[in-house]
Amino acid sequence: MQRWSDMRRIGMVLGLAVMGLGGCVTERAEPIEPTESGVTINERAEETSSEDIPVSTDKEVFGSMIEDVPKGTTRLVDAVTSQYTIQYTDGTSERPSKDGVIYETVIDDLGLIAIKLPNRDDSFGVFNYSRDKEWALHGIQHFTVPDTAGKVRHGLDFPVEELYVTNFEMSQLERPVEMWTLYDETQCITILVTDAFSVADGEVIERRDVSNERYRLNQPEGNGLYYVDQGKLIVVTGNVSEDVLLDLSDSLPEAWSADFPMK
């Protein structure tokens, strides 16, 4: 087990930051290379041996391909399953399945979707979108559930005291976003922070403590809520119950705390 301050420095999993994908249509068989797409790859310090992780296919991954979202797409699940492709060394390719959605969250012009990836049984991605007229992909967090990397004692009100945690920041966006994903073998929760403009989505969640006002996000998959703290919009979403999300959100420190969202 490692402390959160240590994890912020070394990272825990492979993170893919996809910058400026609008208008980048790929019509070739080769995978997108980092120099072509502006993809930044950050590897965690301790790699988990692939021999220790069960895989869903004997195929070796060659790379991935990202295309534009088809015009007129409204659902995030349709966006990610139509634009993200994993390519294998034998020349075949595979896209995520719509049945693999963990959560799908939309609030105003922001979108988050977590979905299982087809190359491993324990692999999934969190895709960050924004929308003007069409959805545009800005970033991907790509995870496998590691066996050897340590979990973090997060200090929050959550049924499990220790989870894997990864941090992902996209400061280059017009509306900068920072998010943390807490996960284990069965649970995936993402906490997203951005500047609070006018927020139209959501309904007030009826609860006893009216001082901690929370708003429900009606999601096709998973549960989600949001609140505003010190000029920051904080979104909490995942494949856990709304009550669990409420307890978790109530235990979060102030938005400007140095170690947010951990304690």
C-alpha cells in the first residue's frame, strides 16, 4: 500500500492523453503514432507482468486507431464504439462493445464514458468528450487492473478502504478538466473537476442535510451526481449506487485542497 502523495508523483497505470483530435480522420490500416496525433503516453513506474493477468484473446495488440465521431451522434456509447479501434498484429481489429459500458455521463457540454476494452478481460478505458455541435474526444485513460501495483488508502467514505487511483489532467482545453479514477476489480468511480459555468442538467437529490446540496444526473448507465464548490464543478460518477456516491461526495475535501480528492 502506498500513500496518495507518492502515487501522484509516480502514477499507477498507463494514461493516454489525446490532444486536439477534432478533424483528425484516420483512413489507413496503420495505428496512430504519438508524433502524428499528439498522444502523450505516461507509464506507471511498476509494470504488472502480462503473465499474471488473464487475457480474453491470444492476439497481440499492434496499436489503436482513432477516427472522428460520425456527425449527428448523440450517445457517447455510439461515439466511442464508432471511433476507437484496437488493432492486432495479425491484421485484424476490434472495437469496444456497447454491452461493455460501465458508466455514461453527460453534463452540459461535457461527457465521460467508461467502457471495457476488447483486448483483455481486465482492461477498460475512460473517454473524455466535449460537445459544441458534435462530440469531440479529448482524452483517454486506459487501465488494466494490476495485481502487483499497490492500492491507495484514499481516506474517503467508501465501502472499500483501498482502491487503485489514477490522476489525469487536460489543462490545454478551453475548459480545463482534471479527473481521478478510483477502481478495483468490480468498481469504477471517476471524480471530475472543472470551472463552474452555468449548469443546466440534473435535479436536486432529496436528503436530510440540505447544506450539502447534490444534483442527480440521469444516466443511461451507472449513477452520477454533481455539486459546485468554490467556483468549481465537481462530478462524481460510477457503477455504484447513488447512496454510495452521496457518501463519497460528502467526504471529499474542499475543491482547492492540495490533495483533492484524497484525505
